[in-house]
Amino acid sequence: MGTRARREKEKENMRLAILEAATKIIIEEGYDNLTMRKIAEAIEYTPTTIYSYYKDKAQIVDDISRVVYKKIVLSVKTALEEHKEVSVDQQLEIGFKAFIYTLTANAEMSKAVIRSGSRAIFGPDEEHEPPEDNGIMILHNLLLKGQQEFFFRKLDENISWMLVTALIGFSINVIENQLHFDENWHELVHIYVEMLIKGLQK
């Protein structure tokens, strides 16, 4: 590994350490008690180091949100690619489940974002994000395909955002109530996803 690559790796490791420390503090003490100094103490660096990465704690929470978002998009894209031969309603079911499972698998980060009151709820970094990695567009294209193939009725133009909001709301409720540890967890997800899809059908 060259010097430049090593430095980039070190910077990324530091960024992730900051995010993990911030997540832990928010969960244990609340967002109001999150400070750059506390993060610095947690990872044994100076506050100046933290400020060299983030201007304030709100920016840290935004980055936590984007980390979760990128994991969700990667998971959904991978799942859809593995099942690209199935019907569009089945693809949507697979995508919805991948979304929920990824969000709940990253429960601590998800809780930290919600408890911070941030408006950046697992949203895209549209300034630097390629179109093919935009989660809303992936969903929109699936819904459009479903309409064209007469699986779905004519849908409101804001339906993609409405569905994402529904998936986030369900997942956060699951996390807060620790339902993802129940033995009937997968059945619960199946029922919820089935209900969403039935609402789209003709």
C-alpha cells in the first residue's frame, strides 16, 4: 500500500471511529449531551482533531445517516441484482425486506440519527452520489416498471418518498421495541411488506 493510500485509509478509520463514538454517546447520554470534547476523549484524541473532520455535531449525525443510507442502497441493489428475473412485485418485496433488514442490522446508528432529531433521515448525498446509487430513483423505477406491466395501479408522484417513510417508521419502531429479536420477526416483516405491496396493486 502506497503512502497516499495508507493516509486515506487512516483518515477513513478515524472518521468511522468518530462516528462510532458519537453513536455510543447519543444512545447512552442523548444528543444534547454530545460534544466534540466527549468524542475526543472517547477515541483518545484532541477536540482539534475532531474539528478537522467535522465542523459540528450536526454534521457528524448527517454522516452517520449517510453511512446507514449507503448500506441500505448497497443491500437493496445486491438483492435486486440477485433476483432480477423475478416479477416486479417480487422484486419490490425483496427490496423492501432488504431495506428493513439492513436498517435493523444497524440499529445503534439508526437510533442515534432518530434520537438526534436530525432531518437527514438516511438520505442521499445527492451532491456526490451517482444516479444509479440513488435509493429513491431505484424505487421509483421499480414502481414505474410495475405500472407499465400493469402490476400496480396509477400511483401518486410522491409515492416513493411515502414508501421510504413507511419503511423507516416500521424499522425504527422495531428497533426501539427490540422486535427484531423476537422469534416471529421474519413473519412480522413479511406481513408488513405484503401489506405495503397490496396497497400498490390494481
